[in-house]
Amino acid sequence: MAVANRTAGARLQIVLAADVRIGPGKAELLQGIKETGSIAAAGRRMGMSYKRAWYLVETLNSHFGKPLVETVKGGRAGGGARLTPLGDEVLAAFREMELLVDKAIAPALKRLRRKVSSS
């Protein structure tokens, strides 16, 4: 479930510690890795360089007791990447929080949308 294409709403950023944050970008990267099996492909889908995608994966992995993403070396079967069970759990929790925020703000957002002029 990608939330990035919304026209109105809230962008959720979870601060787990002073330097540990997960927001829509990191969640989208994790989602892309889950769907494509590749850090490079997930980054390309987001218009992100391979270097930036790797940096974000390394950052995420370093902030948890276990990695969120594991890589498989290339060879005949090819290389790739996949979410670990912890990566799946972190992504699922973030997506759940997005839904909860959307539900919580829906009434107020509806009232505000009525106030916006359509010029």
C-alpha cells in the first residue's frame, strides 16, 4: 500500500530515538525491496540513486538489533535483497500507523477541505 500519491492528508514520520526515524520514504524503499527483491530496483522506482538506496538500507539496518534487509550475493541464481522478518514487522507497523493516523484525522481533514477555495 503506497500512500505517497495522496492529494491531501498527513505524512507520518515516526521518531523511535533521537537519530532513528522512519517516514514515507524509508517505508516506500522497504516496500519496494519486498516487491522487487532488489535494493537497486526499489531505488529506481523511487527515482533514487543506488548509492542513496544502499545508504538508507544500511542506516535502517544499523538502528535495530537485527537487520531489516538482507542481501544475497550474485552468481548463477543472481543476487538480490529481501526483508527479514523484522523488516516485514517494521513495515507492517508503519503501514498500520499510517492507517490509524488517516482514520484519526479524517473528520478534521474533511472540514478543512470544505474551506479550501477551488481557484
